[in-house]
Amino acid sequence: MKLRWGAALALLIALACAAVGVGAYRGWSQERAAVEETYAGLTEMLEARVEAAYDLLMVARRHLDADAPEIQAVARERDTLENAAALSEKAAANAALTRDGQALLARLSALESVRQDERDKMYVDSFLPQLLAQSEERAAGAVYNTAARAFNQALRGSFSGKIASLLGVKAAEEFIAE
């Protein structure tokens, strides 16, 4: 009789632990999915930045040598934004694209050939600077980073979060350059 009660108690404890584990995993997986939803806005912003870099390079190659350091820098950052897997790499390339894109725009705006070409002058003076503007970049990155930070803090700071981490729920990567 004692053996049955001991086995029943052990089974009850095992079932309770399994229920807590499954609940923690499911709940934190849903929380992680909510963070991933904000990632969509960040992805759209990064895709727009890649397109802006393509446009900037198209105009720049009409007026500068393709080997110009400014063109090479913007092309390298565009490629990193388009192909990098890690968000920290994309964040670093995004910041560098802003800096180097503005330098390339400044160089282009000083060229006589750009000032004489109405279409390219319009691109350099108004259209491209708007595409490279940092306000949208900061807003999309800030929304994602706020959600990722809140998720990571809650995941690390709660009992169920620690259980979920042990069961495979990963912290969200932030959009910051390392």
C-alpha cells in the first residue's frame, strides 16, 4: 500500500512539473512571437534602406568613378544590410550607411555634373536624403528594441521564464551594433 501511495505521489509530482514546463514553454513562445511581430516593421525599414542605397549608388555611378571610396563604402554597407544574418551586423551597417550615404550625397551635391542634370539634382537634393533619413530608422529600431528588451528582462527575471529558457525559448536579439 505504501508503494502505491509513493508511486502515485511521484507520478503526481512528475505530471505537475510537466504541466508547468509545457505551460511556461507555450506562454513564453507566444511572448516571443509578439516580439517577432515588431521585427516585421524593422525588416521593412531595412529593406527600404537597401533600396535607398541602390538608388544612391545608381546616381553616384553616373557621376563618379565606380572605384570611389564613398561608392565602395555604401555598396559594402548595402550588401551587409541585405545579406547579414545577425541583427548586430545589420545595426552596424545601418549606422554606417547613414554616415557614408550622407558623405556620398554631400560629394555628389558639390559636383557640377549633378547640378547640371535636373533629374540627378532632384535626387541628390531632396529624394535621396529623405530615403536615408534617420527618423524612420530610429522609430522602427526603437519599437523592436523596446519589445525585445522587455521580453528578455521578463524571461530572465521570472521562474517560468527560466524554465522556458531551459526548454529552448531563446532571448530576442536586439538591433544594436556591438
